[in-house]
Amino acid sequence: MDIKALTASIAEQKPTISASQATFVIRTAFKALLEEVEAATEGSVKVPGLGVFAIRNVTKGEGEDAAAVRRVLFRAHKPKAAKTGEAEAAE
């Protein structure tokens, strides 16, 4: 999904927001998120409702070929499953 697709999705959901406003907000949010991930030395950057960016510094290769590599993994947020009638009755 690119910025145009996100902007179109926002326009469908909120017609009162212009395409230029939506594009500005999306680009600003992405920039802020990128700055947070780049500033993190190691650990994680949590974005509620979106997921977690896990940042690890690892060594790739051995001996003279060893090189420090920064790995950034993204784990998407998983919504909690809705409780069923049986599960609620058991509580």
C-alpha cells in the first residue's frame, strides 16, 4: 500500500478531510516513525494499534569477515479475539 492508496482510504472514510491534508498527515506520521526507529539503538519501538519495531544489532559473518549489522523487524499488532458466549458464561 502506498501513500495514494492510504489517502484514498482516508477520503472514503472521512470525506471532510482533503487529499492534501491526508497526504500531509501520512507523510508527517511516517517521518516521525522513521525518526523514532532510527534513533533507537536497540530494543523496540511500540506503535499502539500498528505493531512493534524490534531493533537488534547483530554480527554477520565470522573472523575478518565479521560486520556489525542493524536489523529492524516489524511485528504487526494482533487484535484481541472477541469472546464467545461460552467463554463469557464460564467466567
